[in-house]
Amino acid sequence: MRARAPGKLVLSGAYAVLDGARAIVVAVDRYVVADAARRADFVTPEVRAAMDERSAPWFDASALRADGRKLGLGSSAAIVVASLGAVELAREPRISREELGRRVFTVALPAHRKAQGGGSGIDVAASTFGGVLVVQPRGAELVLTSAALPSDLKFWALAESVPASTPELIRRVRALKVAEPGRYALLMRAQAEASEAAADALLAHDSGGLLDALSRQGAALAALGDAAGVAIVTPELERLRARAASAGAAVLPAGAGGGDVSWWVSRGVPPADHEGWLPLELGLSAEGLSAFVPPNS
């Protein structure tokens, strides 16, 4: 049996979700496909942590890459979710999607955290359940609330030419927390307050409030990166942010920053140009984990 799981983009709550703030994560219509009838030619650390001694299924994650490089669409989470989904479907082909998601998420979330040495797990939630989710950390658990993006806002995803190293970015931010806890607390409070405001606005269908909260997060993430000595908001993205102000748009990293993918969100005004950026054609609010039947099969 084959299963597919979508990639994701974090819209709101980067870093702050690690300290307990609510985040917004969006599933995108680029999928990892796993096939339990074929043995894996490569096993990721996340799949190894999830499968124990069982044989891992083959997977194809090429849709989450471009020109041979990662795009920051959460491939590690989508791979482990699709792999576990394929195994469950091979065992019980008639399982409901709801039960399939519940079983996979229960295993995939701790396995992904174990392999990565922590993490919020919001990418695992997006790959499993799809759509748009407001995610509230509660201890080791995640409380998930389904939501919808405002129809009067437009969301452009732009990829930078250089991929980011998320573990290194998180390491530098954690180092700031240890070295300067007071400064870290002030900076993270600004990010957390904007993250909570974004979650409130999304659930209240307040597009203006959401746009303002995303703009505030762009500024808060830039300040956090400056303090940590790392470019969470890269120079290229900072130039885009400067242009966004006059266009009434919000610009911010789609996750940990440092490259990968960023958002341009506005009431319809597109990015002024795409110099140095790769516009990504992505469907948002994509379907979560499901059985996959290849076209024309």
C-alpha cells in the first residue's frame, strides 16, 4: 500500500512555539509518497526512530525539493508520516483516515522529536492532518485547532537561493537564552505576543489583525536574530521587508528563517519583483495523510 503526506510552511509562531506560544502551520500540496511494498533504499533518522526493528518502506520526497536542494517544507516530518501511514495501510487497508491519522501521529510525533533532539512537532501535525492548524503546546502534547486562511488575503511563498540550517539557527538562539537570559526574554516576549495575536486573529476571522501580527513577527524575528548573531531574517529578506511596508504587506520567514522559504502576505499586492527568489507554486490548506493511488493506475 502507498500513502502520501504533505509538506508544510509555518505561518506564525517560529521560535515562540518552543516556549509555549501558539503557532499557525499550513499544509502545502507537495507530497512525500511512501510504498510499503518496496524496501527503503535510505532510512531517515526519524523513520528509524519510529520503525524500531521493522523494515522501513521506500519513499519519494523529490516534490519537496527544487534543483537538488531542500526548500524548507518539512520533508523529515512528511517522510516519517508517509512511511508510517504506508505501513498501517498495508496492515489494515480499510482503516478510516481519522484512525490512520491518530495512530500515525501518536508514533510520529515522539519519534521525530527523538531524532531531532526536540522540536515543537508542528510539522508532524501538518503532515498528518493537513489543512491550516493553530497549534498549542501543552507539555509533551499538542492541542490542534483547525482554521482557515482569510479569503481577502493573498499568500505568496518565496524561496531564497541558499537553504537554511534550522538546527544551527535554533542552537544560536538557545545560546543567547543561556548567555543573556534577560535580553532573550524581552525579545521572545515580543515574538510570543505577536504569535498569540496572530492565532487570535485567525480564529476570529480578523484579516487585518492577522496581517498586523505577521508584520510584528517579521520585526521581532529580525531583532532576535541580531541578538543571537545569526541572520534569521537574511539581508535579502530584509530588503523585501522594506518594500513590503509601502505595499501594506507582511514579510517574515516561513519557519526558523536563515533562508529557505519566506512569506509575502497582503491584500492582493504581489511582491515587487522576484530577483534572487524562487516563487513557489503551492496550494495551501492541503489534504493530510491519506492512501495514495497513482494516476492512471
